Amino acid sequence: EKYSRAGTFREQVSFSQMKSFSNSSSTGFTVKAGVLSAASQKRATSSLRVADFASPLTTPSAGMTRYHPNPSEHALNETDSFWELMDRLRYESVADSIDVGSSIEGVLAHPDGNKVYLLSRLGGSQIHLLDISVGTIETIDVDQWPTSMALDEDRRELYVLSHYEAKIDVIDIDTNKVVDRIDLVDAGVARCRTHFLSDMAYDSNLGRLYCTFPELGLLVEVAVEERNVMEVVEAFDPASDADGGPQVGRAQLAVDRQSSRVFLFLRHESSLEVRDPFQEMDVVQTISFSSSTFSDNDYASRLLTADSHRRRLFVGPRVYSISAGKLSYEETLSSVEKVAVVDDGRGYLLGVYANRDKSVMVRLLDGSSYEKLASSTI
């Protein structure tokens, strides 16, 4: 992006298409032969590879608040990478803050961009749709104690699991209205009353939702097109308040969309199961961990992140490849406690690490080498 000396936005150039870019003022950069260099002696003599840049930037939406730093205040040091410079510019000022309620336990990006769904269980059993570009919130009332969300972009539907009512609300993402409810009670799933919270994962290729109910010991398969229950499996021992142990994340789910394998992590047993929906949800592989493997992990309640594009499963910082519907251990990432987000299109990973002072280190990783590209503390 090109700015005037006063910080006014002038021009944007896609780095993937750019052959040369320079600014006549002393605060600009020049690109020659694929190398970004300072355009004057007022900058340090460091040079940066174009490969260090992120994907092409996008033009800001109308109404979006922008922070324009003064370029002259941010000289590059010899050891600075482009990412480190951008970190300083991006997080140096908070442009605005928005009150989104008292209890947010889930976040899901809207497929159209600039919007996110926020799940509020204790704050009123609601889904909030936050429009980031204009800072507005629309609230959707759902059944009591929603614990998990899943989205189907092609069907334009959002699915919300109600722990207390044993129902799945179906929301039209174009109208933001609840258009249907899938009742699981008729299939033998009781309404839950304890804090052993249910979980849900979605296979968009197969059109199947998978739900766990730790209080009942059940794994449930639901067909979204037919709006009915396909399988109810007694998958593990039911939990009760007398048992103790973790209440949140006791039975965690993820799905590989290519093989349709379902991954079930039983936190209280420190075990990971691979289940086959084409064989009545039978267990085809079990991986056991020591009780101490994730005992100090601050994200033990939500460890699983599946990367169907590159055929791997992240269990906290542990990386498993997926081949022939089974898992093989590859390595453990030292820079994060959990891989939270997978960017299929550009191959980035977003990982998190909890510091002792209760701040969170967010790290952007290369999806192939796991090299740290950027980081910021929240």
C-alpha cells in the first residue's frame, strides 16, 4: 500500500502482480529483481524478500476503521522481518471496541467475509452475528445452552447444537432465521442437565453432523439433508458429577472430509479414537496418551483441529498425518499449544500459546514447514 507523508491511503498494489513499486518521497521502498529495499538512506539498509509478504492485500470495505501509522516513525532495524514490522504497525493502536455480550464460547467465520458468528451459552442462549466492517451485531435466539456451531456454505445453513434441549437448530445464513429444528429426543437422546458439555463436528462432503453427549456416553450421527438421526452409539462411559474430572471437552470431535473418518478424543481417558461412519461408527484405530501429555495444556478442552486439505490432524501441538483413514504421528510443534485455525487456500496455520500472565501469544505458521511467520500477544 502506498501512503502520502501524512499517512493518507493513496494506492494499493498486489505483490503477486507487481514488477516495480517506488515512492518518490524518502519514506518509500523499491522492488527490484524480487527484493524489497529501502528507497533512501533514511532507512536502514536491510532488505526483505517478496516471499516474506502475505497474500495480496484486499481493499478495505466501506465504513471500516483504518489506522494509518506515520511511516517515518517506524524505521526498519537490521534484524526486523517484514512480519515484525507489520506486527508493530497493526497492534500499536486499538481503533475501536465492541461489546458482544458477557459469555462468548465459540467463534465461526461467515463465508461471505467481514462477519463472524459468536456463540453465547451462559449469556442468553444466543448466536450473535458481528459485522466487523460496520461494527453492528444481530442476535439470533436459539434453544437453551448452545455448545457448538457448524456451517455449510453450499446449503447456506448454520447448525447449532443445544445441550439442554437435545436439538440442533438450523439457521438460514441469508435471513439469519431459525428455519428448522432437528429433535434428537425421539432417537433416544435425553436432554442433558449437567456441565459435561456436548460437542459437534460436521462433514460437509457427506452432509453429516456428529455429536457427543458425555453425560449420556453417546455419539450421534445426524443427516442434515433428511433432518434425521442415522446412528446413536454408546461410545464411552456416561459421566456424572460424582465422577469428577474435566467437564468441558470431555468428548471432543473432529472430521476428515476426504475419508469421512470421525476423530473422538476422550479427555478423561487420554485416548483418541478413529471411527468409520460407513461401518456403523466402529472404532478402526485407538491412540493412547499418558495422563500427563496434555495435563498442562491450556487448551485441553478443545484440542482437535482437522486439516482435510493437507490430510492431517492436530491434537494440541501434536501433528498426525491421515492416510487410508488412519493416523500416523509426525511431530510435536514447540511454538504453540494448539493449532486453532487452518487456512486451506493459502496454507497458513494459526496457533496459540497461553503465557503465565494470562496473555495469549497468537502465531501465524507456514503450513508446510511450521516456521513462524508472525506473532502477536493478546
